[in-house]
Amino acid sequence: MKAHDKQKRMRIYFTGVGGQGTLTATTLLARTALQAGLDVVAGEVHGMAQRGGVVESVLLLGGWRSPKLDFGEADLLLGFEPLETLRGLSYLRPGGAVFSSSDPLPPVSVSLGQASYPDMAHIKEQTRLVAGQCRFIPCRELGLQAGSAQSGNTVLLSAVCASGVLPFGVDALEAAIKKYLPAKLQESNLKALELGKKVVA
């Protein structure tokens, strides 16, 4: 078990598409951090995405005066959709960490043939140019294995907690799932938690 620095200050940027549960995942991680005794502030993104269907959120851990996140300031980027991870890279500080789903949910413009979706090799290559640490995880696929596509978000959160990047571990996330998620969602999310741990092991 790694020793976690409770006073570690971190800025976390979340990005995904509507209907994926990005804000639910943000809330779960915020509750996990609060349970672990950290000072948590829900921040806001400077110039929130104007693109339809994009969901962005920010958590600041360890005491910050301003809730605003500007370009190049996030220590950690959590991407629930790979194209949004690519688009959100401008918020990551050089050398920061990226944990992203590798399962695409193409936007409407791509579905309608008005735009093309970049291939995963390009997304990974661009991410590695900025990030000191990055992991792409088939979250949707693993979520379905655990019992629901939505629990893929917990796979991602669990992988981050298991990686040692955050000032708390998977045990804190597990406690928050048991305390805050409705009973009917717990089984699939606890399975997803185990799958996320395995990804990093």
C-alpha cells in the first residue's frame, strides 16, 4: 500500500460526452476524496466547452483559492471518451497524467458523415506528447463485463486510484461506492472496481 500525501494539491479535469455519466463519476470521486479527509472544491473550466453534448468538470483537491482551471493547469485528465481526451489536452500541464477510455462514442457530426473521427493511434500519440503518464483503457467493454456500460466509468476511476496518482487508493473508492451508490448499482460498480485494479496491476 503506497503512503498517500493527504495535503497533495491536485487539479483534475474530467471530460466526456452527454449521457455517459461524467458528472456522476465526478461526484463519486469528490465524495471519495472527502471521505479520505481531503479538502475538495468543485471547480469550473475556463471557457466551458461550447460543443454540443460535451460535458466537462473540475475537482480541486488540497485547498485552492480559485475554482477556475485554465489551460495547462490540470495535473490529471480523466477522459471518458477518447476524442474528448484529445480535445481536452490543452488543459493538461506538461508531464501531467491522463487516464482515458479507449472506446469511442463518435459525435453526431461523425455519425452524419460531416466529420471524421481520428484513429486511436493518433489520439495516443498526441496524448504522449503532453502527458508524463497515460493509460487508455477499454472502459465501455469492461463496464459491460461488469454488468453495465455506465460502470465503465468506475473502471476508469478505479484504475486511477490504483495507480498511486491520487492522494488516496482504491479502498477509499470502494467505501464511497458502498456508502453513496444505490444498492442496485453496487454489484456492477464493485465488479468494475476490481477490473480497474487489474488494468493497472
